[in-house]
Amino acid sequence: MLVAKNSTQIGANGRVVIPAEIRRELGLRPGEEMLVQVEDGRVVLESRDNLLRRIQSEWQAAAEGRSMVDELLAERRREFEREERELEEWTKSRSSTRRR
């Protein structure tokens, strides 16, 4: 069970002061923007940098060694080839109707 080692109070306008020890531990600076959400009845504060790292880590785990970039490039190449074939067919159909 996790036991809180710091506490704070909700002040005017719902403001909460993050204790200095925690700010130092997380490297939080005055004016830094924090993202706020509720998870399982808890208020969670997270920096944008931490959120980005967490999402990247989750995507890497989900990729299971696959390269998402390689997959995206392969998909784009297939789409390009399909469009090229369609253009070629359309060009042929236009030229055959002009000859008549």
C-alpha cells in the first residue's frame, strides 16, 4: 500500500501547491504547464514531456519490434502504385475515346 509522505491543501480558487520536495524530484519549474486528469478517483498531474515519453514507450511495446515508420512507408508506396495504375488506366481510356 502506498502511503503519502507529503500533503497539501486546496486553497483559493481550487489551487493546490505541490510540495517543494516533489517539485525538485520531478524537475518542475514555475510556469510549467501540467496536464490534469482523473484516474480511478485520483487526480493525476503530468508534464507534457512525461506524457510524450509514456505514449512513445507504450507504442514501442505495442509494436513488438516492428518499425512503424517502415510500415507507414510501405503503405504509402502501395497507395502511390495504386494511384499510378489508376492514372494510367484513366489516361488510356481518355486517349482511346479521342481516337474515335
